[in-house]
Amino acid sequence: MSKRFVRVNKNLCASCGACSKECPRNAINIFRGCYAAVDEKLCVGCGLCARTCPAGCIEIILVEEDS
């Protein structure tokens, strides 16, 4: 089984908020007006944020879990 994680490149993030508006779980907030921060407890790894990000700074990482 695998789990999805979201990684934000803070150096590329324009803090526009497009990802946080698109997130169905409200798992993304703009941290101190500087970059998108993802709450891993709320995030389900759907990828909507990555598809919406105009800066292309969000990526979905697939991690294999040991069974």
C-alpha cells in the first residue's frame, strides 16, 4: 500500500492562495504570507492543489508503506 504526501517548494511559492482555495479538505494555508503550508493530518493527497498551482511549486509524492 502507498501513501501520498504533498511537498511545497517554498522558494517558488508565490503565496497566491490558489491551492488553498481549491483544497476540498482545507488542508492548505498561506504561512505568514510567505508560502503554502500543508496540514498532513487533513490532506488526503488528492492532487488538486498541485494541478491548480500557477507556480508549479507543489508536488505529490507517493511513498510505499511496509505491510
